[in-house]
Amino acid sequence: METRQLGNSDLHLTRIGLGTWAIGGGDWRFGWGPQDEQEAIDAILAAVDAGINWIDTAAVYGGGVSETLVGKAVKQLAPDRRPIIATKCGRVLRSPEQIDKVLKRESIIAECEASLRRLDVDCIDLYQLHWPEPDEDIEEGWSTLLDLKQQGKVREIGVSNHNASQLKRLQAIHPVASLQPPYSLITPDIESETLPYCGKQNIGVICYSPMYKGLLTGKFTAERAAELSEADHRSRDPQFQAPRIEAHLGLVECLASIATKNNRSLAELSIAWVLRRPEVTAAIVGSRRPSQVAETVSAATWQLSEEDQETIEQLRAGHRQALLQTS
């Protein structure tokens, strides 16, 4: 699979990375429901077999569950096959319902040490501030990541969910290697300011939720969304609830003809659309079982034609109008 350099770092990532948010299980506020441990490990191994060379995780995913599973899977691989590992700090799971937002130095250092143990590695390849909250502490958090880099605990440092103005504040301290923002056909907010800024500053962009939590795969219906269990955080996501879900599913229905014409799936279309932007280094695609890896990995090679991109833009304009009618 093609790789691209991540911003100003020495990391080269495949166009698709494996996301492990969902394998954190359902025993916390932002879980995805019960997860079979062996299926999660098999999905990670399948991703490596498919050519994916990096995995994204976070300490808060299940309170360390996701990181532990990543560590177990990677341990089964020969050293020369082990993927790049990216994880995050700044969110501390105190209980299933309580997630503290902490960017203080002492807390981040403790999080880093715990992540190193769970992942069973000596150095984290890419360490990221998970959220810019509290906003007044992002400089302290970033300076702590820089110290960890200088100590050899982490190789490169980046951020997630930060906007352009926050990135500028951190750039004044030390260059930001990467930004991890949400980006999809129904969450395009970074297009106006953040993506152009990253392009100008040579900040790598690794987007998450390109299929918006499965909503853009063509496998969701309003009925299925209504039946999501309480252990699945999507049951509380406004995008999965009326009246917004009807507008989203209308867009998906229209996109299906483009996917069919190209002998591709809607999941592949959603990922390829995100990767079309030159500022985007790679997309994070979550998988809970090996079959999901097989369904999405080929999106890395699909370059949307200009005609298809124009058609998608027309459909997006109609989607925006439909959303306005729901508000």
C-alpha cells in the first residue's frame, strides 16, 4: 500500500490506518457495545496482513482495553512486521460515566507510562493530545509531550480535535507533526480553515470517522439506529436520531449509484472521498473483526474521477439543504 510522510515527522504511513476506538468494548460512556477479544486481535493482525502499517488507539478507549488488545496483537508479530503505533492522552476514564479532561503535566506523564506498559513498548511512535480541553492548558500539555519526546518516551508528537487557532498556539512552542480531526461527507467542518492551515504549515492530517461510525456504509437504516443498545454510544449521537438520520440516509442512497458504477462499496467511496484532499495524509478506519478490514482496505487505491467528485458535491449541496430543513 502507498505510504506518505506524516507532516514534518519521519513517519511514513499507509493511506489507511487501523482505528481501535470500537474494540474498547461497551463498558464505558463512549463504547460500541460488547467486543470479542479474539476477534479484535484477529482484526489487528488482518490489517497488518493487508498492508496497513499503523494503528491508532487511545488510553481512554475502554480505560486501557483498546491499548491492551493492540499490545497483545502486536506481540504476536515478528519485529520487522510490527506496525507504527499512535495513541493519545488527556482523557482519563475515572468510571464508566466519568471522563476527566486533564492536560496537566503530572497527569500526562502518568498516562504515558501506563500506555507504554499496556502497549508493551519502550517508545510510542506518535503521541497525541486527544482533545484541546481545558483550552487554557493546551500549552502545558504540549510542552509535556515535547519533554517526553526529548526523553525518548515518544518518537513524534501531534494533536487531535484541535482547530487552526489552537494549532498556531502550539506551533509557537514546537512544530506539530500531525492533526487528527473528524472528517467525512457529513462532517466537513475542517475544510474551510483547518485543512488549508495544515497544508501551509506541513502538518500531517490523519482523519478519523471517514464513514461516520458506520452511517455512510449503506448498512444502516433508521430502524437499525433506533434499535442500538445503550452500550453503544451511537444510540445517543444526534446524527443517528430523527430528523437528522433521515437526511443522512438520503445522501447515502444517492451516493450508492456512484459506488455501484465503479464496482465499489459505499464504505470505500466514503474513505476515498476523504483521501482526495492533498492535505490528508491518511484515514483511520475502524474495524472490530477481520471481515471489516477486507471490506475497506482497497479504498486506499481508489482515486475518484473529477466527474464523480462533481456529482458528489452536488449531492452534498442537497444534503446541506435537507439538514437546514431539520433545524
